[in-house]
Amino acid sequence: MGETGSTSIRLDDNYCGRCSICSSICPYDAISVDPATEEVKIDAETCQFCGLCYSACPVNAIEIAYYNQDSLQRAVKKAIDDGKADTLVLMCRGNSPPSCEIQEILQGKGDANYIPLRVPCVGRIPPEFTLKMLKLGISKIVALRCEEDFCRFKEGSRINNQRFLLTKNVLEILGFPSETLEVIPYARRAVYDTEKCVGCDKCVFICPYDAIETQPLATPSIVMEKCVGCGACALVCPTMAMQLEGYQYETVSHLVKRYGEAARELKEKGLSPLILIFCCQWAEFTTLDGYEKSLLDKRVAIMEVPCLKGFDPYNVVEALQSGFDGVLAVVCSEDDCKLEKGYDVGERNTAVLGRVLERAGLQDRFALLTLSPRKIGEFQEHLDEFIERIGSLPPLPLKPLKAYAR
């Protein structure tokens, strides 16, 4: 595995023991067993790369391109060698809290300094990896997993909880302290400032999960048990009373402006084109977790968005005003969307963005790319094509364009 265009998951039939554990654990029915030959097959087009089958295979017959045990172990070992900490925090990609919140969660539970490890789903972490981390010198492991009803991979949180309980029992028998392993359920949800709310009820009508309810003679209320943190309500709220935790408008806008300042500095030096990518955390796996290190590396900056439904079109206009020559949005297809309901919300917002950009003469500087981690190198191929396309256009001048109110 690893060559461009190859599939991101592969089963080595020479090692497969025909135990069928992988097919029984797959939440997407992407693994089938031929009843006659007992041959196991993985349908890469159905697979969502949660990694549950990889972590469950007793003979390591399944290979994955992203976040395998070896790469995760190297990342942790490097952090330990750099003297960062001896507390390891495992986090689901779609539910990882901001750094300041993680420190609050860890207060009284270990060192406030920690080694963060984001994976698509903590359910893919097998017990042997936990044991290897303790052998490396990690003294405490905390798993911040999704609440079971909100797991982006359906069964990942439940499986992680079961594995950690089993591993915890084994470690206690071996004499390890009970606090060596800890599982903390976490869910990113909407943040509601009722003092800003004007009672327009737009959020009520847009929420695809019926998590916001209208109230007679009062502002709406959030049913937190239903909120999955898609961000659709935040996009339609005219007063920003509704925002998505971790992706508040001020936070994202500040990052766009900060990246734009860096882009302007490069453009003043004659460098172009400069590209900003808004990338859904499920559409691309190879770049996102290192985005801070690769800021404007090769004139490209990357920002993470939770979902197409939480992608604010205004940020595209803001990026093009700030100094970038082109903006690329990388999102999942409707079939691959981890938040399932309300995909059309994002599509409608993108259509509005298209009309705004066309009026400003910027329609050629934005592209929406539907992608998944299925094919190795596919993201880079599309990015190279987009850079070439923007490079054929004249650089945008360093002057403010007409501002569009949110």
C-alpha cells in the first residue's frame, strides 16, 4: 500500500484465518464472506475507513493506509522523546475539543500537559496498542470518545468502551493503578447565547435532527440529546446566537484573517498563487492533523470544517479578500456524509456562494471538491490541478474587495 491511486484498505488473503470477526464488526456491511469458499472480501466503495476491522483482526490480515498502529506508535514515541508529557489523550477526529477544553477535562485527572492523538474513531484502537504505549513510558491514557448515540462510525464508541474496560481489568490484575486508563464520553454540540437570540426561529426550521424546538412567547430551546453538532443552525442565525462549539464564527474568522495576513506577506514578495483549503474532517485524512506545521507550505493553507453543513460561505469571500488567490472546499459526498441528514443544507449554502462569487467576478477562484480517503493520493492530484488552474489566472490585487455582510 502507499502508491498513488491504490485503495486505502486491503485484506491479505494469505494471512486471513476466515474467522469472520471483521465482517461481524463492520458497521457498514462493507465486508462479506462467500458462504461456499469462506473467502472474505472488502468493498472499498462501501467502506468508510473507520478502522474497526483493522483493529479487530487477530492475525493482522487487514492493512490500512491511515493511522495504523506503527504510524501512531512513531508519533507518540517522538512526542515522548521530545519530552512533551507522559499522558496520552486519544480523541475521535469528529469530536476532539479545543486544547483549552482538554486541559480543563484533564484537571485532577493527570498532567495538564499531554500528548494529543487524533484518530478517525477511538474504536479502532486495539488493546495491544494501549499496552505498547505503557511500555513506551506513557503513565496515563485518556480516551475522549463520542457518546455512543453520536458515534460518527455507529459502533466505534461502544467497541472502544468495551475494549478499554477489558484492558483496564487486565492492567489492574497486573498491578497498574486503576486510573491508568480512563474513558470520558464527549460530544460537540451547538452553543446557544439566548441574549443574542431575536426569536426568528430560522434554526428551528433548518435543523435536520429536530434538536431545536420553538417555544411560545420565548426563544427556541436546544434538545441537547438530539444535537449532533452539524453546525447548520449556526449558518442561518442572523445574530450568531447559535454557534458550533470549537467552530465559533469569531474563531474561524480570526484564523482566516491570520492566514490571509501570511498570504499577503508572501504575495508582497511576488509569490503566487496562494490557496486556502476548507476541508471536511472526513473527506481527507493525510493532511489535516498536520495543518499547523504546513501553514502556507507550498503556498497552501488548510482549515478544518466539521461538515459541509457547517461550512460558512462567507469565509470563502473573506479569504479572497484577505490575500488568497483561490479557495478549495473539500467535502464528503452525500452517501459518505457522517452526519447523514441535511446534506441539502450545505448544498443550498454553496449555491448561494456561487451567485455571490459570480457577481464579484470570482467564480473561477472557488471549487467544491467531493472526495473520500478511498484512493491514496487522490487529494493531492486534485489539489495540484486546482493550483495549476488558479496559477493560470492573474493574482488577485492586494486591495479590499466589496464586503458582503453575513
